[in-house]
Amino acid sequence: MKTRSFRTALVAGGAGFVGSHLCDHLIAAGYRVTCLDSLLTSTMDNLRGLLRDSRFSFVEHDVINPLPRGLTADLVFNLACAASPPLYQLDPVHTMMTSVVGTNNLLIFAAEQGARLFQASTSEVYGNPTVHPQPESYFGNVNTVSPRACYDEGKRAAETLCFDYLRQGMADVRVARIFNTYGPRLRASDGRVVSNMVSQAIAGEAITVYGDGAQTRSFCYVDDLIDGVMRLMLHEAPLMHPVNLGNPTELPIVEIAAMIRTLAGSSSPFVFRPLPVDDPCRRQPDITLARALLQWQPRIGLTQGLERTIDWFREVQEQTVVGGAAERTV
């Protein structure tokens, strides 16, 4: 296939954790970027460094609704869905509609523009897996009536839409199943493992471990993920299958908690709470396909990534304290 030249990008969900890092990367790479975000679970603080750039624009919009007129793009990135369990369960109907109706709206836009679309799917489509590690060929073990199903099933349906559009020649799509990702700009209150534990450790609070901590996760630093996303998006040959993007290094949650406590220089005790409903017992990506197809694998080790993340959380905490003090003295 002839290599296409891309100059403009639309990032739906671009004010979120991963989306804002993607916007940073695209601007640095010379693209003109339009960020589309409802700001329901994200923040403009993540875009602070981009708003002064003439090549960047922000549009507040919920992708459940038809896209605003006048938008143009060569590349469309769909990251428009809350990924934090507490946040996506707050309004489960909206979460499902974001994944299904929102994805369809973006596919319509991509088809009209002749653009390529990247769909951010998730390791949650594997549910509580009975196959380990999880390859893309595994169909998953999802409880369709679980409180988590609004996200899991929404993402599964979004994948179906993407491949139906591709099969019918209506849109050029790339689908990634993203495993646990961490790094700067995670929200302290979003309920994810790393953000919870880091914020608790640096505050000197008890570190929450759900269950007995023996359940496992595989954490990928956000810079590595963005590299994988771009490699997949710019892969020229059409792909009739998703690609796993994640770090295959699998660790028990309690070991991750111990690492965070040590790296943060904290003496916080652990407090054990009941495991959430349908929380997966094991999670590890098989990235054989990503290695072969994209020549991609994570390069930033967990210790290095956690150090960067802890430093960022500390910086934000200090800014909050200083800002609060300044406001009190006015």
C-alpha cells in the first residue's frame, strides 16, 4: 500500500490522562491537533501546556452527540470514555452510550473525512480471564450483568462497530486493547491502583489493598503506551484484529503496593478491603503480535515509571498546598 501523509489529528477524550499525553506527542511531532472532550471525567489542567500553541485547539463536546460541523482530520483517535471503575460506574448508561454511540459518531466522521481511526479498546474485554496471559485470539470471560459491564461490554461493542466499518470498506481503523497504564496526570481520586496507592503513600495514609493482594496486574508507563499507539495508528496495512498494548511484567498487587511505599519513602500501613465485584484475578498481556507487527515493547521499567509518577503527585500536592495558602492570605 502507498504510504499516506498525515498532518491533522482529532483526539476525542484528549483532556484525559492518556489523551492529554497523546496530544502532547502529536503536537511535538508536528501535527495540528483538535482536542474534543466533554470534561465530565477529565480536566483542562492536563492541557495547560498546549493551549498557547497555535496548532492546538480545544472543543468541549460529548461524543454521544453528533460532532460539531467544520472539524477536519486525517487521523481520529477515540479515547472518549472514562477508564476508572468508580467513574464509569457513576453513570453506567452514559458509559455504554459513549462507547457505542460515541464510537459510531466518530466512525461516521472518519468515513466522511477519509480519515484513519484509532479505537482505544481495553484489556477489560477479557473479563476475569481463564486464559493466561491473554492473547488477542482469546474471546474473554465477561459477566454481562456486572456493575463493570457498562465499560467491558461497551468496549466490546465498539470493537464490533470498528471491524464492521472496516469490513464494509467504510472506514480505515486500528484497534488496540490497552492494559493497565499509569504515569503523571492520573487523578488521585479516580480509584485506580497506582493513583490510589501513590496518593495515600505520600499523604502518610494507610494504603488500600483490595482482597488479599495476590491478584495480579501488569502496568505500562504512559510514554510506552503512546509509542505503541502511534506505531499501530501509522501501520499501513489494514488489520482485521485488535492488538494488545501493555507491559507483560506481571506482579501481585501487594508487591506493587510495597514498591510504591518504598519509593515514596513512606511508612504507611496496608489496610485490606473486600475485593470489588468481578475484579479480575489475573491480568497479563501477550504482546507477541505487537512485537512482531509493530516492533514495539515497553522500555520503561516499573521502578523508573513509579518514581516519575510519585514525583509528579508530590509536585501537584505541593502546588495545591501553596495555592491554598496563597488564597487564604489574600
